[in-house]
Amino acid sequence: MTGSRSPELCLGGCDAGLRMSSCIVVTALCFVAMLGDHPAAGDEPPPCDDIICPPPLPPPGAPPDPGGAFPKVVQHLESIGSGTPGGTLYLASDVSPTPHHWIWQIEPMCDLQGGDCMPGEYCAGADQGVYMDINVKPLAQPGDPDPVAPPTAPGRGLPFDTPLPGTPVGTAYGGWLPAGEGCVDVSQLDVPPTPEEVYEQFVVQPIPGLAFSVQPPDLGLVNLPEIYYTTEPTTGTDTVDIRGYTVVLSTAIAQFRWYTGDPQKPMLVSDGPGLPYPNQYVTHTYLSRGDYLAVLETIWQATYTVDGGPSYAVPGTVTTTGPARTINVVEAQPVLTDPYD
Amino acid sequence: MGHAVGRLLAAALVLAGVSVASGCSEDRVRPSDTLPPQRSTSAGPTPTEDPPGATGYPLPEAARAYTPEGARAFFDYFIAVLNASHLASDPVPLREITQGCEFCDELTQRFQEAADGGRRVVGGDLVLTAVGAATMRSLESGAAGASMSFRLIQRASQVLDTAGSLISDTPELSADGTIELAWLVDQRDWLVSLFSLDAQ
């Protein structure tokens, strides 16, 4: 990991103030922290004012990294084609090539919260490709210049800096050097699905838009609160296969957005599905006659498990829209009646 | 589409150079424990141009040569300036001798935040424990420079708040790293273009 990007080097981990390019950030654990339990302000680790900082301790009870300990070091990275539209597609593997000159470090770099990129945005056409930051580190080779033992053979192909004296052949040396970004196929690595891969599956699930009911039904009265609610299922479960891993997605609605069709107050927001009279809590009072086109938009979030393991938050949401319905709001005319009639 | 490949190639080109087998002795890899004396501001003729190096930290003449030894001398100078910037929570000296160095930029930001927060660092200076031979790029390449791999330790440190209370306590840490220097032909000076640490 490069000094500028390593969590071990005190980059604030999930500090939202860091630029994406600065923060390699975005370890899979980081996604969980961003979307899951936010530590209270008093629980924030002290700022690191050193040049090298100790690795941050995971919060108590935190599950292990869901992404398979990214950043991950792999033995081989090979260009196998083009990702769409983000650049080259690489295949990562732990098979040591011959000759073996470098090792590679890869880490997903989509910062969903920061909006730098979305999973699938750059690697949409690349099967199982995940947009990654790529670093490289040279391995000491036979004949590398050595102040103690002068070289007796030409150096290897790419003239990286020379290893420290006494570095055994085949040993990595120096810091991680930036080698670019690209879509990386990790199917040959024994790593569980990354949160980004799970998100890519989440967005293609058939998550329904919800119908809703109003009271009075489809006929409103000026100055009389109209009640909105839905009785549709607001949770769901889907099972998908990602590179042979069984991933169970548990979806739930994080937010309900009720579009009233009334320019005076176009949207109501609630955490719950609403309830009918007399327990209503989502209402809107129309002040003018007319036909109003109302619709319910739902923001879905999800958690997932891999092969029955711990549960993690999926880094991202899905928005669905249900069928619209017209509410005919009429004005009641006062009529005098005989109370003794 | 091809920018990743381009950056890979660029990374290779940036690192490209001629391997040099120099006769480093143990003395050469031992870091200096002190900074050069600060420049006097009250004596001597008025300079006609800014002196090389960071303000207040004169660049040793040995570091003004485009040779492996010159690159190595500048590396020692950089570590000394970095330590001074760190301990003083003053980003300016470090900023003056770096360019395009992402990690250096983050360090300057970190030092500035420490200063703004009134925090004080005690200890935590870097000490080089091993440095590989400098790999030099060709002067004719248009991107003259050098790179070195190294190993260092960061001595144990404490961070104190404005009242002197302990905020954090960091033990001694070690790291492997790589530094890349860009050579300024006209000024006979170097700038740090990459400083990468991999904590062990």
C-alpha cells in the first residue's frame, strides 16, 4: 500500500473529508462503518499527527472485513481486455508467473458516499470486474545491483529502484508504487464477494414499486387531511450466487417518499409505511379542488451475508416507484339542516 | 479506456533509469542526526535568487549534484526537513521541497491540522536504517531524476494537547519505502515527486 493510501498510515480510514484519490480507502470495512453504526463523536479515535500511524483498531464487536481483507496483495496481474468504459480489465491471480518481477496490491476504490464512482459504472461491461486502485512493488532479482555484491548480470526488464543490500532474491522491497486504476477480475482469488459486487447484484434484483392507499379513497375534500398508507411488503429476501458464494440479500425500505401532486407541498417523507384511520401519521391537506396525481417512491437498503456468515451493509440504495393514482379533491358545500329532522 | 495502461507505462517510465552499482559503505547509509545550521538573515550579501532547498534549511552542497551520491545526500536532507516540519507542525518547509508528491501533500495537511488544533508532537522522528543504491534516469530523457528504496523507523512519539495532556501514544514503528526525486537542471536542485511508505 502506498504511504498516501494505506489505512495503516493514518489516512483517517473513512474520513469523509479525504479525497477519493487520497484514500485507498475505502476498504470494505469502511463501507460498513459509513452505512452501519456510526461511532458517537466521543468515540472518534484521536487524530494521527505522526508520519506513520498505527493501524486503526476496529470498533468493538465489528465483524471482519467483508471484502476479504482489502487492500489485497496478489502475485500476478494480467491485462485480459477492456472494461467498459473505465479502462483495462485485469485478471488477478495468486499464481506466480515466471519470471516473477512484481507483486501487486489491489483495492476497490468506488466511494459510494463521496460520489466518486458507482459500482458498475466503470466496469459495467467487464464480467466480475471491480474498479480498483492498483499498486506495484518490485521483487529483488538475481543480478540486481547490490552495493555489497556488485552485479554480475544485467538488471531485469523494468529498471525500478534497486533493492536494499542483502535483500533475498524474490523478496519485495520498497514502498508500493502507484500503477493506475482499472477493472480487476478477482474470480480466481479466494476472496468473498466485495460490497461493490454485492451492490451490483442488489441493483438488478426485481425490487417492486409499491402501490398505496388513501383515505378517503380516491376522493379528497378540500381542507380535510388525506391519509396515505401502504400495506405492501416492505422487506424482502433474495439469494444470489457471486463467484460460487451464496449471498443472501435482506432488503428493507429506508425511506418512503409520498408525492402528493400538490405544488403547495409536493412530497411527504416518512420512515414507515403509514397507517389508515385512526392511526394515520402520513397525511396531506389539499387546499384547492382538482385532480392530483400521487405516487409513492421507496428507498431500499440491504444487508447481506456470505455463505451464512456475518451480516454487512450493502453500500448503496435502490429507489423504486409504484403506480400513480389520481386523487379527486372536491369542495364540500355547506348545507343547513334541521337538527330535529 | 487506456488510461490505466497509460499510467502503468507512465509509472514504469517515471521509474525508468540506469541501475547504478555504487560502493556504499555503512557510513553512507547512516542518517544524519542533525539539520544543517539555519541560514543567517542578517549577514552576507543580498542573494539574487532564492537559495535551493527549504527556507531556513540550506541545502548541502553535496546534494546539488546529479549523481547517486547527490541524490542520496538530498534524501538525507529531505528526511531532516520532514522531521523538522513534523516536530514543529509547520508544513511550509516540507511543501517547499516537494512537488506532485501525494503523500507529502497529505503530510503537510496533517501537520497543518495539528498546528491548527494546538497539538504538539514529541518524538516521532524518522531515522533511515537502510538505503538502496540510487537508480538514476538519463539526463537526456527530459525527466531527469532518481529513485531509492529504503527502510526506516519512526521513533516512539506522543501527541499532547494545548494543556500538555497526552492525546495519543505511538510506539516505534518501521516501514519500507521508495522515494523518487526530480532533478531541476537549472537550479542544480531536487524535488521529491514520490514518497511511499509501507508500514511493516
